[in-house]
Amino acid sequence: MKTNTADLVNASRVPKLIADTLHNAGVEINGPNPHDIQILDERLFNAVLSQGSLGLGEAYMNGWWHAEQLDELMYRLMRSNADEHTKAWTKMQWLMLALREKVINLQAPTRAFQVGEHHYDTGNDLFEAMLDPLMIYSCGYWEKATNLEEAQLHKLDMICRKLQLKPGEKLLDIGCGWGGLAWYAATHFDVQVLGITVSAQQQAYARARCKGLFVDIELIDYRDLKGQFDKVVSVGMFEHVGLKNYPDYFDAVHRLMNPQGLFLLHTIGGFNKTEATDPWIDKYIFPNGKIPSPGEITEHIDGKLVLEDWHNFGGDYDKTLMAWYANFKQAWPKLESAYDERFGRMWTYYLNTCAAYFRSRKGMLWQLVFSRQERETTYRSIRPS
């Protein structure tokens, strides 16, 4: 998007609090650099001062401001802790969000399918255009990868080897997405897979992908599962579980996994136990989400599971998100007939802001391997050689 300088709001009209925050982040108002903010509508100021990050994101969706290199602008704001200033302006809003998470079970069984309907059922055409051929909607592993498809295949192979999958074993995939991991494990490691999802569109797509394999894909909440499995995996789903449900989640894993089994948890993580979900992300992208902290995980596995391995490669999510954005941007001319301009700006803001979140090390990406206490074999950590 090229901005006509005649359309820009004069920098002198920017409130001092906003101007100082941008200056401290190394961002110039209407400046010449790709990461500089171009302000097109003064309504931006009230939106940010009254609603913080929610107002900033909605103002972008409304076309009130622009940056040629949005990911770098958001990275600079996050690196300078501008979000902390934003929370100070809208302290009551953040307190209400944090209180909501403590008082209400936002991920109760009656709400379990909301995120599937809101986000994952957006449209398979969108995700097909954005993701790799296996439709893996989680962080890739980029140590030796040169493109998105390789990064996702390397990640899938690493997961299966960390789980020590053996032919004939039964694998439970909690939050199976479009069936990419289920297909990969069944075809490359000769295992039987049960994948579960809360998205009807994902279920239909995954069933078609895995037709003819020993793979079942069910539309079911993890709390309703029965049976026992040799190995359990959950990739990019734990962020939707919610703090109030961690006991039920880890109880379910313990109950469903056989005593000699392994469980791999692949999740975004953060370091602030009390931090509420960003209000813009909560409203427009992932309703009812919760990013776990290390302590919130470890305190809820006490007496249930043994932590065998903890692997952090959060920087790889920055690369993954920017690869998704490149695909989305390239495909947008074909997608825009099905999605309006405001949606396009929303999705652009989502992908670039999340890339900045990981680039600034506000967010991490963890793979944790757990066992039951009864396991008799020593676990050896696996990293690609």
C-alpha cells in the first residue's frame, strides 16, 4: 500500500504520549523508513488511548494507519515494551480481561467448539493458500530448512522421533488440524492414529486426506475421550485449553496414555503467569485463548506426569509466520472475492503482529515430552543432527 503524503495527519497533532512511545521504539511518525507509521486518520489517537492494543488493531483494520513493513514496526514497539505503556493507559480493560480468565471457565465443554467455528472454520481456501501442502498450522522447524514445506516436514519427523513411534502403535493426536501429522505418522511410521478436532471443516478435510490409512478423525472434545494409546501428541492446541482446565487436560493425558507411553506437547509459551490474552487477538483471532507460562505447566503435571524434555525454538515461529504472510499476500488477489478488504487487513495485522511477538522474544515455542512415572525406559532427548 503506497501512501500519498497529502493524506497524512500532521505529526504535530499526535498526542505526546503516543508520540513519545513511538519515538522510544525508534519509529518516526510519517517517516521515510519501511517500519515508520503512516497516520491517515486522527481517530487513531482516541482508539489507542481508550482501548490500547485493541484500538490499535481495529484502527489498522479500519485503514486509519499503515506501515510498509508492519512486522518490523510491531517488533520495535514490542521490543521497547510499548505494550506495557498501552496497558497503563487502559489498565481497567486489562484487569477485566485477567479477572474474566480467573472467574469464568472460558474453555468449558460448552465453549469448546467456539474457536473451531470462529477461526478454524474460516475457510479451507484461505488456509490452503497460506499453509504448506500438508496444511500444518503450527511452528515449523527451520534449522536446516530452506522453505516452509521443508520446515514443516522436519518438524513432523522430529515429533515422531521424539515420540519413539513404532509400527503398529496407537497414536492419539489431540487437536489434529487438517490431518497432516496423522497422515505423516501413519505413512512414515506405520502407526494407527486417532485425531480429534473441534472444527467440522478440519474433520472433513482430514478424513479425506487420510482415507485408506489406519486413521480415524473425530469431532470431539478431549475430555470426552475413552480408551488407551501408546503415544499422545498435541500440536498447537494447548493454547485453547485454558488455565482452569489444565488439571482436566493432564488428567486426560495420564488416563489415555499407557504406562510405558510418551506424550509430546507442542505449544506457544510466555513468561508472565498473570498476563491476560491480548484483547485484539481474543476478539478477532482466537477467542478464549490462554498462553501458558512454565510454572503454569509444571504445577499442573505434579503427581501426574514426568517431564523428560523441554525444547524451545520460538524464533522459528517468526520465520513460519512470515512465510504464511508471504503466501497469503501472494494469494490475496484470488481470495479477495470471498473475503472483504477489512478481513484482508485483519489477517495481515494478525500474521505480522504475531511474527513480531516471537521476534521480540515475548513469545516462545516449546516442545515438551512427558512420560508416566511407571515408565521403565530412560528417555533420551532428540534433536535433529
